[in-house]
Amino acid sequence: MTFISRIVGSGSYLPEKVVTNDDLSKKVETTDEWITSRTGIKRRHIAAEGETTSDLALKAARKAMQDAGVSADEIDLIVVGTTTPDRTFPATAVTIQAKLGVIHGAAFDVQAVCSGFVYAMSVVDGFIKAGQAKTALVIGAETMSRLLDWEDRATCVLFGDGAGAVVIKAVELKNGMKNHPHGILSTHIHSDGRYEELLYTDGGPSSTGDAGHLRMEGKEVFKHAVTNLAEVVVEALEKNGLSASDIDWLVPHQANKRIIDSTAKKLKMPREKVILTIEDHANTSAASIPLALDAARRDGRIKDGDLILMEAMGGGLTWGAVLVRW
Ligand SMILES: CC(C)(COP(=O)(O)OP(=O)(O)OC[C@H]1O[C@@H](n2cnc3c(N)ncnc32)[C@H](O)[C@@H]1OP(=O)(O)O)[C@@H](O)C(=O)NCCC(=O)NCCS
């Protein structure tokens, strides 16, 4: 039997507290004008004290399961893309598994920073195609606020907290569907560890014993993002014999509006076809794609049969794309 991974539900959750650019300008030397013009960000959500990544993820997961009409006992795989786990171990995915009351199957985290959701989708697609999972929860969840140096204006203005989730089912690919299947058409993941020093945390369990703070060479990361994302979207389209004009929606990682605009321009995609949430969410790392996806589904933009291209780049460097027929 051949299986395809079909997204059957989505959900998302954002913490209640909203911090605007003006709020930040009272803490560090910055302005709303600087942040907006360089990044497109206006505000971000920040987790409350004691609110963890698994708390956000659980709320997003429950909404996705409700949307899909799937109960906990059907879930046999939970993969969480996160770089801000509740604990160094166990994986945040098993905490979520327990909170959902799932007592079978497997749960683990994928660490690819801002590409975490794309990597998690790729992993789950592999499991489904291999016949090793039937109903999976794929979650991107982050409390990036906990990794930030709130005195470093070059990074603290860029990130936010949140979670997004999708439920994926294994659907048997029958002959009649092969020409126009609904589901994940292909996934493409890459990494290049030579660029580790461009985006990293200056701590970790085996180096300093604490989580450290996020450090970034913003300009360099920007250049790599523009190049790598342009390449990987072409790779995804070529693999499927499709062209940019076939895409209904570009759902990019929301790191910087100028990076998104550059990818859309290279694809000659009009702005109306690009799902943008960066203004309200900032960069929520692995959560940004499922947050944007869920927003566009719930407001009716994404419809059955639409061709959706997701792409992301993050620390590592890591980058990748997922092409889906909804
Ligand atoms: C971070 C980023 C917004 C900076 O934009 P930029 O166009 O490279 O920055 P500019 O060269 O225009 O400005 C740099 C100057 O602004 C200053 N600056 C940095 N942060 C600032 C802030 N929040 N407010 C005001 N000034 C700031 C710097 O100190 C620097 O000043 P200097 O020239 O006197 O040294 C941009 O490089 C970026 O988005 N990079 C990619 C980041 C990213 O997406 N990371 C995540 C990938 S997953």
C-alpha cells in the first residue's frame, strides 16, 4: 500500500500578553519606525510567567484535534519542532503526549530552530509513507522570550512566543488519485553547520549548564536566508513538475518581511498570495508556519485543493520547504 500524508486539521495558540514596538522602545534604545521598516514587525505575544512551551503547544494541539475530529486515542505519533523545550529532557512532545492522555505510539522533539516545523513535517511524512504512523500531531511551539537577551536591541525586538499544530492522517493513495493527490507532495530539508556562529545560543547543557541567550549576525543571516530560500522553493517546484504560478498560497516562516518579499518577488508571486502574520506575531521560530497556516485556513483563504508552499530558514543553518495540496 502507498500512503500520502494529508493535513486534516489545524490549530494555534498565542499567549495573552501583547508587547508592542512602543512598549519595547521604553526598555531598549529603539523605535517603532526602526523595527517596522527593517522587519515588518509591530507587536508580539509573550508567554506569562510559568507558561511553558508545552502549555502553548497543548492548546494549539487540542484545537487542531477538534478541527480534525480526531480523539487522543487515534494519535500514534507526536512530533514537536521546538528550540525552547520545557526541560532539557524529556522531550516536550512526551509532556504533551501525557497532557493529552495519549499512552501509545511515539513522541519526540525535532530541533532545527526556525526550520523546526518544516523538519517535523518532513519526519512525519517519512513515517506515514513507511506505514509506521496513521494519525500524527505535528506541532511547532516556542517560548523564544526565554532565550532572549532583553538588553540586546538587535535581537530582542525580533521574536515572540506561540504555537501552531496540524493533524496529519495516512491516506491510502489509490490509482485514481495519483495524478492529483491531496496531501504532502514533497518535503525538502537542508543544513550547513559551517554557519553555526551566525545564529546560536551562548549556552547549553554540556557547555555552560544553562540555556544561554540568542546571538545573531543579523545581516549575514539575512543574506543566507534570501539565497537558500530562493533555491529550496525552486527545488520543491521542480521535483513536482510545477511552476510558481501554480502556487495558491506561500506560507513562509515569518522572520522578516523583507526576506518574505524577496522570496515572493523571485517567484513572481503577488502579495495577495503570501500569508503574512509577522506584523502581529514577530518571529515565533518553529511556530510561525503553523500559526500562519491556521490563520489563513480559519479566515477562509486556504481552501480544499489549494497548492501551498511552506518554507523556512533558521539557526544551524537549517532550511527547507514543504509542498502540500490541501
Ligand atoms: C536584524 C535586522 C533586522 C537588522 O537590519 P539591517 O538592515 O541589517 O540593519 P541596519 O544595517 O539597517 O542597521 C544596523 C544598525 O541598527 C542598529 N540597531 C540594531 N537593532 C536596532 C534596534 N532594535 N533599534 C534601533 N537600532 C538598531 C545597530 O546597532 C546598527 O547600528 P550601527 O550601524 O550604528 O552599528 C536584519 O539584519 C535581519 O532581519 N536579519 C535577519 C534576521 C533573521 O531573520 N533572523 C532569524 C532567521 S530565522
